[in-house]
Amino acid sequence: MLALLRDGDRYGVELVRELGQVDGLEISEGTLYPLLSRLRRDGLVETVWRESPSGPPRRYYALSRQGADALGAFTVEWARFRDAVDGLLGTRGSP
């Protein structure tokens, strides 16, 4: 979720749509909003309400400084984990 907010703020339905376009990463709004609430409580995202041209105001989510730091740390750990699994599977360096 933090990676989706790296390039700018988004509202919930945008996040659901974007994840739905990635094979294997579909998520429902019922799962997304509790996750976003937890990220907000933990200080990893910030929110702001904005008027919508096509309905009620929307809550936009943006990566906080703490969230950017957490994303950076996760990215390093994910690469380490991926490389370890690839090594065990014998796929290191394969396309």
C-alpha cells in the first residue's frame, strides 16, 4: 500500500482499482479501509478530505515521512527475502 502512495496521494477506490489491475493483488474495500486506518494510526500515511466533482468529498491518503522511511526499509528487506527464495529455488539471475 505504501508503494502505491509513493508517487502521490490517492483515495481508496483508486487504490482498489490499481491493485485490481495487478494479477494476484485484488483487494476489497472491506479489507482496504481497515488497513488504511491502521497505517494512519501508525503515522505511515496522512489524510486530507477533498471535494469531489462527482459526489461527496473523498478522503485522500498520502505517504508520510515516516511512511517513506518504512517503505525504504521494507524495500531493502524484500529484496533480501526475494534473493534468498530465488537462491533456494535455483532461479537466481533467471528472467
